[in-house]
Amino acid sequence: MKIIVDNRFSENSALHIPNDYMTYGGINRGIVLEHLKKAYIEYLHVEVGKAGKNGWKVLLTTKINGISDSAERYTLRLQADPLFTDEIAIDLEANESRIVQKEIYLENVSEWTPENPVLYKVRAILSDTEPMDDLIERFGFREIKVSGKYILLNGRPIRIKGFNRHEDHPLFGCAMPLQAIEQDIQIAMDLGANAIRTSHYPNDELFLDLCDEQGILVWEESHARGLKEYHMQNPYFQKQSEDCIREMVMNHKNHPCIFVWGILNECASETLYGRDCYTKQYRQLKELDRTRPRTSASNKHKKDICLDIPEIVSFNLYPEWYSDQNETAVDCIQDMMQWIRNNPVTRNKPFIVSEIGAGALYGYHTRTKDKWSEEYQCIALEHQLRAVLESAECCGVFIWQLTDVRISRERFENRPRTMNNKGIVDEYRRPKMSYEIVKDIFISYDDYFETNL
Amino acid sequence: MKIIVDNRFSENSALHIPNDYMTYGGINRGIVLEHLKKAYIEYLHVEVGKAGKNGWKVLLTTKINGISDSAERYTLRLQADPLFTDEIAIDLEANESRIVQKEIYLENVSEWTPENPVLYKVRAILSDTEPMDDLIERFGFREIKVSGKYILLNGRPIRIKGFNRHEDHPLFGCAMPLQAIEQDIQIAMDLGANAIRTSHYPNDELFLDLCDEQGILVWEESHARGLKEYHMQNPYFQKQSEDCIREMVMNHKNHPCIFVWGILNECASETLYGRDCYTKQYRQLKELDRTRPRTSASNKHKKDICLDIPEIVSFNLYPEWYSDQNETAVDCIQDMMQWIRNNPVTRNKPFIVSEIGAGALYGYHTRTKDKWSEEYQCIALEHQLRAVLESAECCGVFIWQLTDVRISRERFENRPRTMNNKGIVDEYRRPKMSYEIVKDIFISYDDYFETNL
Amino acid sequence: MKIIVDNRFSENSALHIPNDYMTYGGINRGIVLEHLKKAYIEYLHVEVGKAGKNGWKVLLTTKINGISDSAERYTLRLQADPLFTDEIAIDLEANESRIVQKEIYLENVSEWTPENPVLYKVRAILSDTEPMDDLIERFGFREIKVSGKYILLNGRPIRIKGFNRHEDHPLFGCAMPLQAIEQDIQIAMDLGANAIRTSHYPNDELFLDLCDEQGILVWEESHARGLKEYHMQNPYFQKQSEDCIREMVMNHKNHPCIFVWGILNECASETLYGRDCYTKQYRQLKELDRTRPRTSASNKHKKDICLDIPEIVSFNLYPEWYSDQNETAVDCIQDMMQWIRNNPVTRNKPFIVSEIGAGALYGYHTRTKDKWSEEYQCIALEHQLRAVLESAECCGVFIWQLTDVRISRERFENRPRTMNNKGIVDEYRRPKMSYEIVKDIFISYDDYFETNL
Amino acid sequence: MKIIVDNRFSENSALHIPNDYMTYGGINRGIVLEHLKKAYIEYLHVEVGKAGKNGWKVLLTTKINGISDSAERYTLRLQADPLFTDEIAIDLEANESRIVQKEIYLENVSEWTPENPVLYKVRAILSDTEPMDDLIERFGFREIKVSGKYILLNGRPIRIKGFNRHEDHPLFGCAMPLQAIEQDIQIAMDLGANAIRTSHYPNDELFLDLCDEQGILVWEESHARGLKEYHMQNPYFQKQSEDCIREMVMNHKNHPCIFVWGILNECASETLYGRDCYTKQYRQLKELDRTRPRTSASNKHKKDICLDIPEIVSFNLYPEWYSDQNETAVDCIQDMMQWIRNNPVTRNKPFIVSEIGAGALYGYHTRTKDKWSEEYQCIALEHQLRAVLESAECCGVFIWQLTDVRISRERFENRPRTMNNKGIVDEYRRPKMSYEIVKDIFISYDDYFETNL
């Protein structure tokens, strides 16, 4: 058996272009080779929702693919100790696929929350005379709702204290071992974070599993960063985007950690053509998952013409870094909040600062606190974070970014070391001076807004 | 007595703008307070030129300013041991100024050359009944001529192996002590250089004195960097430029080290308005000094419409750094040389690569030789320098730059550390890996072209 | 279930003391929990040896532990496709343990060599009515012999180009993930090494598995570093040493990569008490494994009184680093070689330089090549390696060390950063300048000595 | 004229040995060449002392050297505007030298204090028919007295917040330009220091001039560091020490900044032979200058047998760095203070902690605050400084040291980078993290003890 992978940039690759992160070659996630028998389980989706005051509705959707050339009878057993067990007889024609749904009502379950992320397992076993295939999935009892300017987790308005994170490591590229992924999550948690955004592509299952276990809220994002209109007009763009979104949602929707789906970071949301693309992708997301809100990290801000579509409005803001030096972070952010609350389209939606931050070269210190120094990053982050977190007009923030990351060589000019140096830790996970600042600020704000809804 | 200095940027400062180098505040050069009597010597200019096969013509121009309210008789003694001594009687009216010229023909003098930079002193003494003022100037016997594509120093075609240098130091700002200036010159010489360009302003006298003594050829440059047409339309631009050029030439023209005057680095030489400015400044230079060629470091290249005016054509080129990555340094430089030799306007002029180089963050090493690494700088510089120095179509090169320098905060984005990191040594004068590469290449090329003129 | 681990130093820990490496706390290797039935396989040892010109003798030793309260009959199946299959009936009394041996003669097998490290698998299956336990072991066909001053691998005299390596990583402590271990091995191989010494304790199985696969020769070493006589007089010393050696050999003896067992690095081999300890441990090693030579890395050199016991003599030498600055590396090493060849006890034994090297702080560069600079390390290593490898009197060298490693805080004084900084790469695996030097030298010497034995 | 200098170590150099600082070669201080006439002024010493409540006594001692072969009459004019003017007729025999003394009583002068360091100038002019030589000296009105455990500056008990400083710079070696010396003083002052110790040799006049001007108190020290008994038995030791002390005092005694003379840092003060040397040097000091107290920085502590001789007791202490890790800084220092106050010999003397500090490699940061990290240095210094400054039993502290300094190559082993890394700024004067800690602590303590004497 031979596997050929090719990560070269080409006209045929609409999403994978020279970008503000490095796309490594080779195989970078786990591969499983399975020996199939007459039929197998393609997926088992577990969708939970509150039902009444104390109850939960669980919808189990199993897809069975028959690959036998004759009609067969199978048994599908669904078992989630101690919650429920069920068996369903299934008659498949030759090579027939079947989606089997089962709805269950439960009480007295433990909820999944950041503070106490309880997970349950459900196992599907497909048998004829003997077991032929099985699939174990984990899930949690939690419900995400949007209510006015708040995002509710099991009814409580959550405050996002998050990080953007790339799958990137100087020793492993994007093929990070479990222990290294876990370390990143531990760093984020030590910093007081409760959320991570998978900028700018769906992440490794291992990461999502760990977030499920640790109670980290995840913004999972389809692949796309900084595409201009002409990029989006690439003939492969729509197809490749659809594939990416479908695979992301179908593979990851059981993860309780995921609380929002993101698409099209900093793309052409200010153009009509762009709006058409956003519309299609948002629609696809909704079809694949009715339970989670949707959003996009926009850098078009007041010129964005797609803010009416998603449930949540998200802006990437870099006051006191890229922007005019005479505008303070607090002025910039208050101005944005005001605009959002005054705009009929956005007035009644949650608002997230999906990126904020400043560059600092690890080990570069100056008493004059020049840009690129660790000292300057401290100042900028303190201004930025306080400006966001002080206000209830914003659900929270994802700092750009957890770690320094490598970028495409083509974009070297404002990326010292051909790296994006806005990490709170550097690529070797060494804390910059801002570490303690960010930690102090994050810890000083509660995970939930105090409010009477 | 009170001195007030102000280095703030304002609309009134046409040359001093946020730029790719830091303009420090305060007093940064020596100040002398003199007690004047009835008359004083403003300047003593010494202009030398070859006269016949073995002779030299020396033109001494002394300006005497009388500040007495009555007419007076003075004696001006000019003494240059062992070359000549002369006394001139001068009758000045009340408050009269007078320029006194004296031409002398000499033989058997030692020439000033990079290899053997012999200096002579001439002292002017102004007396009435007793000495009242004096002035000591140093000069050397050397002649700069342009001949076709060569620059001749005492008749021999010189090959420029130079550095661009800023007056900048992490410990002293631009107010560098003599010992630190000397160290920079020693570094340049250890690297095999024979020339320094005072980018982008006239330099401290101390620097020029040391270059006179060490035989370093100097391109001294008036103040201006990267001015766009609208900058040049600033109402103060013409006056401030004129002042700067006048002060530069009148104060420094005795220095034998200076072999070319430069103006208007990377300014709007591609526009008609720009051409008008270039024309005026070149004309002023010629009026102030007939003996040296003129040039400008252009980044407009084939679009430059001022190349017909000066005696020497100079281009700033950054192949394999800023430019399209598919163009090699050798292709870029050969293309430029070809264009210059095919263009009737430039065909018969010397050509200098006034800037070339690549950024490297001191201490940043990668095996993959990424941009900003010391390894990448080695590669780029080797390609660039060999491409220039291999050819006799180019008189040589000024590497950008000797040391890393601080820049204005406003230009931070592609300047890691708010510094220009293209130095061969960093700001603390620590050698980067490229040090040995540059040294090997510079040393391997002779100071003169082998040619029969 | 609860696991309690304690890595504090105490009087009860004879081998684990503040030392020139960090002993981390917690669980740092894989743990397996097994559900046992009536009997299980404790181990399966595979011992190979040349038999005649083309044949190999394979001795399989399986230990079966019965834990049933009644007598039982079992079948042990030994299967090594395509080499052999065999079944043995075993009758065990209640709770009886039994060692079962089987010798097999084979021809036409592929040998395990550094160039082509062919591995075979043997599976032991223990059954009564159905399979109850199994164990899969890997092995290779290779034989280590000592012949005069050479170490023979399948009859050819091997030249050791090796590294000392600690299990240490800034991100993972000593609990390194497989990918990080693999990376270390790749670095060593890229550097041209063919051997690694597990200084100063037995290593993770994962490491040995990877060395088996990559053809890396391993000096595996029992736990002990720099123990003085009074350390060795600790009442726990003998028992803890015995345990460590037994576990090391019993668990690892199947690995073809291991070519020598080491004990008691830099311990009190110059004392009579020390000699007694060395004698006991060497004897235990021989009892546990008759097939491999034994050695100790000594820093007592000419004062060592234990050199008669092991098959191989090994010295740790640091000329041009710790030692008298007037002694060159070449003088030091030639002096040692001469002494060894003139000494009746050592004259006819292979000699290994088990440690050599020099410290360099990553990123510390000086033109004056001061100690601790990367430049100095280059010079010292070049002198040291050439002095060793040029001569056939020495079987080779293990550089101290592959990577910078953390040390115990108590030993900070001559360990900048509380790290041992003699790595060719730093703790983040960033190459120092010496990387290319070492690589060039290692690659320039063949894996085998050219000789007619 | 030819000057030959030689800084090689040899048996003939008793004080200049491989040491914990680098001794550079070449000429490293200013040299003056003077054309002498018939007589010249060798020195002019100005000794001031309080006289009565508001008055000051000034003793002027001028040494005149006649070098005429005949007897001559001269006039010596001593002029210190606006304080006094005097003329003295002097008849010298052929080649006679003469010391001329003049005592003056003054009132209404401004005192020299750290807060307001007023300086006066006195000019000596030696004439026959016309001026022949002159000498300008500066002095200040301040008196140093020792009273019990306090050091009094003009009657007020001073608290020393000081730094040890070496003349050392990566760009200039020990030949530092004025601007660099000034910068060091500015750094010390910015850090809140009021004192500098010239460890371990007399310093450049420029330094003392600047300290006079800035009000910095100076412990000037003769040359010697860490000499063992056998070093002190070097036949050249006594003569070279005497020369050094004589030159130091005779050249520098006018500087008001110097408040104590130091000798023999960390030498063999625990031996009888050592005591003899200490005794001689202390005696010489007293003969040369009756006005200032004397001391030695001892690391023999309770074993020192020379503490009875000087007026001030000084100890070098490194708790929480070199010393036993279980002893806290506060315990160590309180123990020393107690011992000093209980010991009849030291009970009634001022006590200075002449060295204290901890190493930190610039840029080395660890969250675990390991030794050599900037974090650890912060902790150690905070403990050490507070322990000293909290108590009135100690007159204060000189931190070891202001800047990182280069050391002799021979002492590399516990000196990472062959540098002493205990600076609060590194060798490039870049602040370490401890900068702010030290500054905060120094600023929080007043320059004087609050006490009623």
C-alpha cells in the first residue's frame, strides 16, 4: 500500500495558499486501516437537548452501510451505561445504507460544564450472528443557546476568555503528539482561559477529546483565512469549502466542547460575491447541525455586509498594534460595541472579539517599551483585554494567540523570523512577560456574566 | 546661556519625518563656544587638483569676517609645513567680510590613497598686532575623476567595497563617542571594506577625520530618505535641503576621504516635480564643489527620469530579499547592468549598487534557512555580492548595512524590534554569521579594477 | 486504584541522589494493567548465536507462571513466521512456575546490522482449551564478540560513533512521547552516529524498539553516576543496584541493538571497596546474560583498579575542557591509548572513549572563541573527535552529549542555567554550530575498521 | 617615542593574576605628555575638615619640583574664587623639591553632599617672570567620621546603597570612554544607588570626577582580589601593593566622593602572614591620608583575624547563592550582624556588606525560577537586600555587581560565558528583571539613618 500526499500550492487548491501559518507536508494525523465485514457503522451521532425542566432528549442517529451482495438481517445494539440500552433489528438489501434514529428521554444525568465536564459513552454494536463492527462515541449533556447579547451554556450566560490556537510546533510541525496537544491545553487553562478557537481549520480529534475532558469551550472553524474575492472565485473554492465543512461537522458534532461553528475568517464579507459564499456556507452548517450557533471572524467591521446571517457577530481587532497609534484600545473597542448595539442587524446578537493581541519577540526587552518588545505586548494586551472584558456588551475574547507559530515563507515581510510572534508563549512554549498579565486578567473575570435573564 | 532643541516631527520639518532610522533628540554633536575679537576666520578651504604629470595645484580659499566697527589692517598667514608658508595683508572696512584666494603649485608631495592616506595640515593665522584667530585644516593630495564606467582615484579605477552606515548606537543614540565611531570604522575595515556611505545625512566631523586617517572612501549624503512627491512639496523642503547641502559641503569639503556627494535617497525621481528638485540640488552641489562627482541612490531604477543629471548612477537593489522570490540576485543585477549599458543616458557613467542586503535577527538560526535567520542572510549576501563584484560594469557596492539600527516607531511593521536588522553586526556590534562570508568576499576582490584606461 | 510515587531524595535512595541530570517526579513510562487467567507468560527470551559458518542457534526461554489453585495442563505455542513454529505441552502443579527452553538451529536468515536492521517476531501463546495469554517479542540475528582491541558485530570490527543521551526534554521531562524519542534518534543519525549510550540508567522500551528498527547500537547502562565510596556504602546500594541490573537485563535482553552492558559510571573504581561492588555487579551481569560484553565508564583512568574485570575498557575524557589547558586533546588521548596498550591488564581489550565534549551555551558567540561559546565547542570537539577516530587503538567514542539536559538544582555552580550545556543541540533540539562539525567528522569515518582479523 | 606595555601573567606580577575579571592589554587610560620648564607643580592636595560649628579648615599642600641647575626664586599663586587667593614666594636651590603648606579657615561655604554635591576649584600657578606651570584641582567641603556603628557624612549617618563596579565593557574593554563611564553612573543612580565600590583596583580619574559631580560616594580600593597566602608571599607583592596604594591616594585624595579606602579584597586575612600584610598596608594608608576610614572586604568572616585594624568592618556574603541552600539570606545576615555586635573587636565599628548578589544569565527565564534564571536573581536579591537594609546594625550594602563582566579564561568553570553574570544589567547594560526590584528597594530606603547621635 502506498500513500501519496502533496501539499504544494497550486491553482487547484483554493483554501490552501501561502498564508499566515505554515501548511506542512506529509501525513499529520492518525490513520486507521480497518478490515470490514458485511456491514459497518459509518457514524453514530448523539444530539442532546433540554426537555422540560430537568429532562434531556437524546437523539441517536446511526448510519449503517451494508456491503454484502445479498440481503441480510443485522442487530444494532446501542448501549450507554448506566443511561440506556437498546437493540434494533435492521434488514438491509444488498449494499444498502441505512440511517437509524432513536430518541430517548432522560432525567437525572450529570451536565457537562466547564467546571465539571462530565462525559458519557455510548457504544453501537452491529451484529449478525456475532459482533461485526462497533463504534464508541462520547457525549455530554449541555445545551448552547443564543439569547440577545448572551451565549447561554445550559442557560447561563458564558464569558469567553479564550485563545486562538494553531496546530503548530517547532519539533513536530502540525503532527503534534497527544502529550504536546495536552500541554497546550494545560497552558491555556493555567492562563485562566475557558475557550479555544481552532483558527483556521478543523482540528485533530485528539484535541477535541481533550477539550471535552477538560471543559474547554471550542470554536471550531472551517478552513479559510484572509481570502480575497478573487481567491473565493477560484473554481475549486466552493467544492473544497463544502467538503471541509461537511467533514468537520459530521466527524465532530458529538463533542460537547464545541459551542460555535466558524467559517471564512477575514474573507471578503464586504462584497456581494463574498456574501453569496458566506450565505451558502452558513446554510450548509445549519443543515448539518441545528444545535449550534454560527459565526465568522470579520476584519471588515462596519463594512461587513454578512452580519445579518449568523447568530453571533465576531470581529478581529488589533488596536494599539496595527491600527492608528492615536486610537487607544478602549476607544476602539467601545466604538465597535456602540456600533454593534446601534445597528439593527447586530443589535440583538452576541458579540465576540475573535482576535486581539500584539507581537513580541521572545527575549526582546527594552526599557522604552518599543513595539516587538515583551514589555510592549504586556501594555497592549492589558489595555485590550480590560477594554473587552469590562463590558457586558461583548461575550468575550479570543487572544491572538496562544503560541508563536510558523508562517509561509512568502509572507515574511511583517513576520519576523517568518513566524507570527503574537503568542503569549513562544513556539517552544516559553512564557513571555505577558503571561502573568494575561493570567491575572483572565482569572479576575468570572466564567459567567452576572445577570438575570 | 540656554540651548533649546526640539526633535518632534511637525509640518515644519520636511526632511525629519518618521523614517527607517531613529532621529534622537537633544544635542548630539560637539558644540564650541568661541570668544571673537575684531575679526575671525570663517573657513579655510583647500582644493587640490593634479597639474601636469607630477604636480599638484592647491587653491586656498579663506573667508575672513571683520566685526570691528572701524576699518582695520590684518595679516593672514597660511602655513603648511613643509609645503609652503605665505602671508597676505588684508584691509577690511568696518564689518566687512572678505574671501581671500591663493593658488600654489607643488611637486614631490605624498598622495592620499586608501593604502597610504597621507594627510597634511595647513594653519591659517589672522593677526593685527598679535594673533587674533587661527584655524587648522587637514587635506590630502588626491583627485577624483569619472571616466566612462570607472571612478578614478588619482587615475586608478577604484572598486567600491562599502557599507552603508547610520550614526546609531544602543548605548549612545546618534551621539557616539569618538571611540565608538572608530570601532565602527575598524569593523568595516576588518570586513575588507574600503568605503562607507553616510546614509542618509551628513556625518559627524569626527567620522570624516577618522576616514581621512584610515583611507576610507566616503559617499557623503545630504539629508533625505524615501520622500514621496508630496513630501517634497512641503513648503520647507527646498530651503531645508539647501541649508543641509550648503552646510555639508562648506564644512566638509577639505576631507580627502569624500569621493562623491549624494542627495535624495529613494525620493521621487520618477516624477516631473521630483526631477525639478533633483535638478536644483545637483546644481547647488556643483556650485559649491566643482571637484567631486554627484549621485543619488535610486530605487526607481528603470523608471527614474533623473539619471541624466549626475555623473554617477546608483541603484538600491534587494534581490532575494524584498523582491520576487523567483528572481535570483545574479539575474536581477545582470538585468540592471545591461539596462544601464544599453541606455544612452547611463551608458557612459559609472554604476554603483548603493544598497544591497538582507535582514537577519541576531541569534535567530534555522536549519531550514528561513528568511530572518542568520543563515538566510549569508546566502542572500553571498549571491548579491558576487553578482555585483564579479562584473566590471559596476564600480562596486555599499552593503546595507554595517550595523543593525533603531527606526522610528511608526514604521514598526516590517521592522522587527523596531530596528532595521540588515546589519552584518547587530546593534551591539556582535558579528552575525554573514560576517565571515562578507569578509571573505570583500578581501578576495582588489581595491582597483585591472584595466588599461 | 491509587498509585503513589515519590522522587524525593532520601537516605533510603542510594542511586537517586542530586546529580548531573534531573530526576523528575511522577509516572514517566507506560503502565499496563492486565487481567490474568490461570497462568501467564512472564517472559520469552530469545538468545541467538552463530552456529557454524552459515547457521544460527536460537535459544528460546519462556517462563510460565501458573496461578491456578489446581494442577493444569497447558500448551505453549512458539511461532516465528517464517522461521519456525513449535508446540510444547506443559503440566503445572498448583501455583507452579516453570521455565521452558527450546533450542532451534536456523540457516538462511537475514542478519541484523546497522545498515540493514532486519527484525523477526516470535509469538508465544499459552492455552488450555483456548488462548489464555500471549507475548510477542522481536529479535534479530547478530552476534557481539570481543577480539583483542576490537568489538566484532557479526564478525566485523565496529567503529563506535556515538552519543550519550539522557531522557530529558524541556516540554516533557523524562516522560518523552514516542515522537520526541524518535526525533532524538533521527538527530543522532543525521549527525552520522551509529551508537547511543543510555547514560546513566536503563531506558524506555520505546527507545530500544526504535534503535532496533534503525540499527543504532546501544550501550545500556544500569543506574549510577559519580558515586563516591561513601555513596556506595549506603546500606541500600547493593540491593537497589541488583534490582536495577536484573530488571534491565531481564526486560531488555532480546533487543539486538544492545551491544554492551554498562555499570557504575564514574564511581569509586579506584578503591578496594569500590572494586568489591564492581565485581559483584559485573558477576550479576554475566549470570543474567552470557552473550554481551560488559564495561564501565571510568574517570579514574590510570588509577582505576577494576579494569581487569570487564571485557571492554571505557574512559570519560574531557581534554581541552576541564583539564589542564596546556594539554591538547591529541596529547591526552594518545597518552591514554599508550597507557592502555602498555598495561598488561588492558593491553588486549577494546577501548572506548565513553564521554568527550565541551560546553556551549546556545546562542553565545564570541569572535575570541571563549569557553562556553559555540565557537569554542567547535574547536574542542574537532580536536577531540579527530584524536580518537584517527586511531585504531580505540573502538570509538560517545560524545557527551546529544542534547543539553537539566540537572539537579544542588549542582548549579558549574552548570550554567542549571543545565549541562554540552549538547550538540540544545534542549529544544536547536543545532549549535558544532552540529556541522560533528556531522562532517562522523560521516568521514566508516562504521567498520578496515582490518584483517 | 615608543611605549611598550605587557599584560602577560608572570611570576613578576603579584597582583595581576588570572582572576574573576579580565585584565586587558594595551594602554587603557589617558596619557599626557608635558613640556616642562625650570620647575613644575607635582601635586596640589586639598584637605578639608570641620572647624568649629560653621567653619572649615582647608590645608593646601603643594609640591614644587625644581629642575633648574641653578637656584631660582618662584612665586606660587593659589587661587580659589571666590574663597581665597594667596601668593607665596619660594626660593629653590638647584633641582630642589619643596612641599609648601598653607592652612586657611573659611565660613559660609556650600557643603558637598550626595544631594547637592557642590565643588570648588583651586588653581595653583607657578611663575618666575611669567607663568610656567599650573594645576587646577577640584575639592568639596565634606567630612567623613566614624562614630560607633555609623559612618558620618558631615555629621549625618549615611546609609550605603551601592554597587560594585568593574571597569569593563564589551566594546571598549577597560578603556571606557567618558560617555560610557557616565552611563554606568547614570544607571547606578537610576537604580537608586548612592555609592560605588571600585572593585578591585583604583579607577580612572574620569570616573572619580563624575562621582564628585554626581554626589556618588566611592569606596576606592587598591589592587588585589582573592589572594591566598602563597600569592601574598610573592616577592613582588609588598612593593607592588605599596606602589599601587601610594599612587591611588596621592592622585585621588582631593576627590570628595571617596569616603573610604579599601585594600586586599578576599585575601588571606585568616592567617598570621596575611595579618602582617594587612597591617602594613593599613599603616601606609593612614600615613598617606589621615582623613578617611579604612576597610577590607573579607570573606573569612568569623575566621578573620584582621578586623581590629581598620575603622570599618566589611564582609562579602552570598547567602542563597553559593552558600548552603538551607540558610536563608535573612538568617545568614542576622547571624553575621549578631556576631559583629557581640565581638569586642568589631562591636563598636560600622559594618558594611561589601558584596552580595546572585548570578543570572541575561535572557534566561524559567517559570521554575532555577538558579541562573533572571527570576531566581530577583528572589535572591530581594531577600538579601531587605535583610541588610532593614537593620541599623549595618551601614549598607554594595551589590555585586552593576554589570556583567568578563573574567580570565582560566576561571571559566563556574563562570558561564567566561563572565561573571551577577550584574543587574548585562555587559551591554541591558537591564535584567532584577533591575526593577533593586530600584524599588533602594529607593524605599533613605540615604541617612534616622537617629539621634
